[in-house]
Amino acid sequence: MKRHLPFVLGCAALALGSGARAQQAPAVDLAAAQARADATLAKMSADDKVILTHGIMPLPFLPGAKIPSGAIFGAGYVAGIPRLGVPALTETDASLGVAWVGGLRKDGATALPSGLAQAASWNPDLLYRGGAMIGAEARAKGFNVLLAGGVNLMRDPRNGRTFEYLAEDPLLSGDLVGAAIAGIQSNHIISTIKHFALNGQETGRKYVDVKIAEGAARESDLLAFQIGIEKGQPGAVMCAYNRIGGAQACASDWALNKVLKGSWGYKGFVMSDWGAVPGVEAALGGLDQQSGAELDKALYFADVLKAKAGADKAYAARLDDMNRRVLTAIYATGIDKHPAQPGGAIDFAAHAQVAEDVARQGIVLLKNNGALPLAKTAASIAVIGGYADSGVLAGSGSSLVMGEGGPAATRSLGGDGPFAALMQQSYHRSSPLKAIQALAPKATITFRDGRYIADAVAKARQAQVAIVFATEWRTEGADQPDLSLPDGQDALIAAVAAANPNTIVVLETGGPVMMPWLDKVAGVVEAWYPGARGGEAIASVLFGDTNPGGRLPVTFPASLDHLPRPKLDGADWVEPNFGGDPAPGKDQLHADYDIEGSDVGYRWFARKGYKPLFPFGFGLSYTSFAARDLKVSGMSASFTLANTGQRAGDDVGQVYLVRRNGQPLQRLVGFKRMSLAAGASQSATVTFDPRLLADWKDGRWTMPAGDYGFALGRNAADLGQVVTVKLPARSWKD
């Protein structure tokens, strides 16, 4: 059986995926990296050994902040050891680009669309390009560690960080994050993968205790991480805030030692999330580096750890291993031989095009009664709401990225704490209104901000077409109370649609939302948070210059009652808090993931027979497609997609396991995005990862012998004829 390599930097080179991505990745000799790490470790004094094990958050607004020479305003700084040639680690958030940190550096960076927008492309090559782009900008700004690679599955659509992550499926999430990480590390910098693991909500995030059986975790959230590590080979893993089975994730012997480093053989290092370290004992639990130590109750991984190592052989051995892992990642990615220097050149125009390409491929057409694409000869268009005259919405928190000049518009949420600058609604400088005007220069185009429904309705009645931009802002540190559109936007859309039957809704959301007005509008476009060139990408889709080919990476539920937990755990008593500290006397918060187990998202809906508002994998086009000729042989399948319409477009072939020995189940086992000219067809072959056909039982993956049924789907709820094959029994360890 073909085995996937964990972070062993295997043999002569990193296994960074397939095709063009692998050819662009720097070759790494693991043996040489480990030998160098051991040689450096042998020269380290007791004081040296606690330099790489902790870092600070070099931001001047933190109380008592002292910024070392060589540090850059950003997420983190870990001092180097100059006499041994070990570079300092300069760290920045995040998966969507080089983070803004309130504009402290007086610079800008290119913002990729949100993680969900990237995942909606179903295109690993595109995520590699995006990763390579943000990695290049990080280098040019002097950073050598990018805190990217967010891959937590969407177990609850109300999660405030859903926009940062990718999908609800382990295969799609793992393949895509692996490609993004490989792109980042092609720049000779370290990428993380995060937040390990089972970090499914922001409510009480520092103390919510996740309950889940090991088999269910291995088959879902952990599998996404495992696939991402195998394909992307990240130099570091960032552990999460939450608890797992009573232990903090950053001190979880089971998650860090038994699974990550033991079962998977991971050789990189584990850094904590900022303020996630419970004590020095986390070192024995598998944590290698305390990040942003001033956000913890104490600095544990310096003098305290040194004293422990001097008195206890277990801590001494652990300390050597901690340093060995950090050094191996440094040497494997080459950040010592290819130092990042501030002031590097950045081709912002080329990078903006990458961001726009991602946005175009990730936009999903959810409804179209024939009103789209719009004619560029339209006489009059009313554009309403969503700050569309200024820009496009961005998600907030540590991942917020802003271009040169900062946001086009901001909406303060108030407050005066040290993180207030991160907790505001911000818009990228890419105006959909201006982009629409550019593509329909002869049209009479009016704009109303939507604050007054009567004003918006009056303009909608006067226009041939009304386009309502609806926004749903999300941020790290707080979950959504429900899935409605805030600020009365649902009522606005309903009123505009009643006034103009040709009403198009463009959604800029951080996750799934309800649509009580759906049957009243002519079209719905999900644009997510579309990044630095989002306005141009949206207009391109509206007018048909881009044929939408995005497919949903998450399920849009029809009702909160259809979720495994209709009531978000702790939402009735935990106050939104960026720091996430427990309320006095209320630190006992539990999330029972055993309810759905490994049946996350569409798997849960299939199991319960619930009909979603829009299913996983759904997306419309301005052309038509046929999916046919599914053939399964052993552990691979082939199929053909045909463009049966009148214009070129993209489609995604989706292969699902739907039955095993007569028992229904549903798992995505293969996918392929294809670009097809009108009338053209193309075949593809996908290989099944055996773990997607298996169960985790008694410390092993187990595939029972018998009949396995597969179907080629338009989406998770629209499946073709089942093809059944017999497969032999298999059992193996990671």
C-alpha cells in the first residue's frame, strides 16, 4: 500500500504534492538537516537551550513591551544564537497574507480572499500560487515564519474564525492546506499548520473542553491535519487554545506526543498559540516552544524550564528534543542560508492578480433565474448596501491583512483595550461599484448605502436591475449568535426584491448564512471575503467575463435545528473576548463532538436525512455540464466531465463513497476541477486515500472486505448512479 510521509522530509527531498507544485518546491536533505541540528545542539550551553524555546509578541501597545533589536512589528519574535549561526525567528500572521497589525509597520500587503473563498476553488494549484505569493511578501518584509495553514474543520457554521479555515471535509481541507503550505515554504521560510486540534469555536476558546472518541477524531479533524502535513511538510505545528479530554491542547500528551509525534512521526516543532500555555509541564506534554509568552500567566520555557532540566532527566531529554526540532525545521527550510531581509521588492501588481484569480475561482453562483450574467448594455443599475462604493469586507482578528494605505473604510466596534484595533470592521480598497461602472460605462448607475430601506426601494424601482451587497462580518474572539444577516439586511433585501424582480444579492460573508428572501430574488452570488481585488472579481462574474466555477466547501444549513448542536456551547453565558479568558467561576464548558463524531458537515446531513439550504459541493454556472462514465478499479476511479453549454467554464468532478457492505455512509474520496471549452469534454483519474474508506479502530486503520459503492456527484446531495466494486480487507497503522 502506498504510504504518505509525515514531516520526515523524506529521503532526498520534501514530498510537497504532485505535478508543478512539487517541481517548484526546494529540495531538502533530511539527514543533513538532522545532522546539522545535532551538531549545533552539541555546542549549546544550558543558557542557549532556552533561547529557541520561547518568544515574545513584539507589539508596542502591549503593557511593558520591550522590542528587541532585529524584531519586526508582528506576531512573534524568537531570539537567535548568533555565535552558532542560528537565526532569530521573525513571525507574522497568517493564512490570508502578511497581517496588518493595526498598520504599525506603515506598510501594506496583498490580501488573499478568505480561506473559504480559496477552498471554494477546489483547486490545489491555485492555493499553491497564493501560498507562494504571501510567502514572498513575508520574506520581503523580513519575516521567516508565517503563521498560516489554518485547517480546522467547520463543525459549527457560527464559528467566528470559519472564514480563516477551508472546509468541512478532511480530504478537501488537507489537500488544499498542504498545497498552500508548500507554496509558502518554497520561499525558504517556515509555515505552520494550525490550530491543532479540534478548535471548533471561539466562545470560551481557552477553556472549552472537547469530548470526542479517538476514532472519530482520527477520521475527521485529525485526518485533515494529517493529510495537510503529508502534502505540505510544514516546519511547525501550532497547537490550539481549547482543551481535549480535559487537557489543554498545548499540553495534550495524547494529541502532541502520541498522535502527532508518535503515530505520525512528525519531526518539526510544536509552537503554542499566543497565551495558550498552562505551565512548564506542557513541555512533557509535547510543546516545544512558548509563543507570545507575555500573554501567558508566566514565562515558563526560560528559567523555569532550565531549572527543571537541571534537576530532572526527563525534562533534560525533552529540552534537547525541543531544540533539535526547532533547529531541524530551520535547516530543512533553509532560513539560515536564505535570510529574509526587510525592504525586499514586492511586485504588488502581479500579486494583486493572484488575489483576483483566487477570488474569481472561489465565487459561487447559488441562484440564477436567468438574470445573470448582466448585459453590459444595461440602461440602469441600482447598487445598494455593503459599503460597495468603498470596498469589500475583510474578516478581522490576527489574520486581518490590509493593502497600502490601509482600509478603504472602517466601522469601529468600540472599546479601548490593546486589541481594539484588531476588532473593527474593515474594507479593502476594491470598490464593486467602481468595477461595475467600468464594465457598464453607458449605464446609469446609482448607489444607496441601504441604511434607509425606503430610499433603497425607491432607487430599485427606478432601475432595470438592483444589486444588493449584503455583508456578514466575523472576527477571531467571537462567534456569530445565529446565521442571519446583521443590521436588518434581510429586511432590506426582501423590500428591494419586492420593488424590483431583477434583484441580485451579492453576499460577502464569513460562512454560511440563512436566506429568508431566497425565493424572492433573481440571483445570489456568494463572494465570501474576496480580498485585495474583490470588487473587480465580483463585477467580472456579474457581467460574465468570468463564468463562476466555485463550489461550496461547506454546507449551508436550512435551520439551526439541523445542526448537531443547535445551541452553541456556552453562547448564553460566555462574553465575547479576544483573549478568551474564562468568566469567574465559569470555566467548565464542554463541547460534545461525539454527537456527530466523524460525520462533520454534509456527512451529518446525509446521516440525518436533512435537506440543506445549499449542499456541500454546490455551485451553478453560466453553461451546463454533464458528469458521466464513472469507473472504479481498485483504489482509483476515472470519470468524464463534458461542457454541454454555449460558453467556456469550469466544473468540479466529485467522487463520493456512498455505501459500504450495504450500509449507507458518505465521504468525499476524490475531486478534480477542470476548465472546459464549450462542447469539450475531459477525463480524469483520482486515487483513493485508503483512510477515507476505512475506520480507525483499536489503534489501526481497518478496511473491511466487501462491496464499496461510489457515485459521481454534482454535489453532496446530487449523486449519480452508484458503481460497486469488491475490495479486500486491509489493516494498517499510520
